[in-house]
Amino acid sequence: MRSLTVVRHCAAEPTSPGGTDFDRELTEEGVEQARQLRERFTEPFGLFNTAPTTALVSAARRTRDTFEHAFGGLRFIREVHTSNLIYNGRQDVSGDELLFDLAAIDPVSDSLIVVAHFPTVWELVLTLASDVPDEFREGFPLGAATMFEIREEEPVGLAQYRVVTTFVPY
């Protein structure tokens, strides 16, 4: 089975005086959320034991840090693409646009992870889920993830996918 895991970045500091939204760092709570995410998906019998995975990560600091704390250095991560195009602090990015960018990097043999922003990740989940999980009907919490099953050797695209599991940090 191939999978697509959609992740919202973890909790981040507010914009500092003279700083930018793009450069916001994770809070201690955000680092803990990322640790929980890593544990959920990578511990023995976790969901990503050996499946090769390609990642698409927004170039914003909080998304890069979320990816690094949650998935950095793990042997199943084959390739990481960082994108300014999916950072929605400069322009509105729709779930469909995020899906288009995922399809552009999809090797059709690996699983996929995307780490991006609200509301884009939520729109993507609402578009792709054959049955939207209860915890995502009203929004998409910080540090949360939804994993979809994708057919082997079929490119990710505008379709309905089965939700395999969800994660919301405590």
C-alpha cells in the first residue's frame, strides 16, 4: 500500500517584532507535538516502518521544523522537496493547488507526506476523504495528520481515498 499523509505544522511562536510570518519558530508545545507525531508514525509497528517516502514541505520555518522534528533523519524518507509555492502567508493556496504540487513530485512508487498550513491542508483532506474523520469536520488542529491509502502505481490525484488513520496531538 502507498499512502499520502497530510500534516499541519505544529504550534509556532507569534510573529516577533520586526520578524515575519515566514520565519516563525516552533514553541516548546510545537516541538512536543512533533515528537508525538514522530512516535505515532515511526515507533515499532508504526505506520512507516520501511515504506520509501517522498515529502513536500512548505518553505516556512515552522513547517520545515515540524518536518525535521517529526520525520528528519528517518531511513524511509527518500526525498524532500521544499516549496515556497505552498506557503500561504504570501498568497491563498487552495487544497487543489497543493494536490497539483504533490502530483508534480509523485514518483508513483513511494508514499507521500505533505507538511503545510491551514486552511490548505484542511481543504485537501475535505476534498480527498471518502469519509471525513470526525476530528477534522470542523478544522485541522496544529500538529495533526491524516493518512490516506493510495493505490499502488497510480499517481495521486483528484479522487476519493480511504482514511487509514488520523493523529491529533494531546
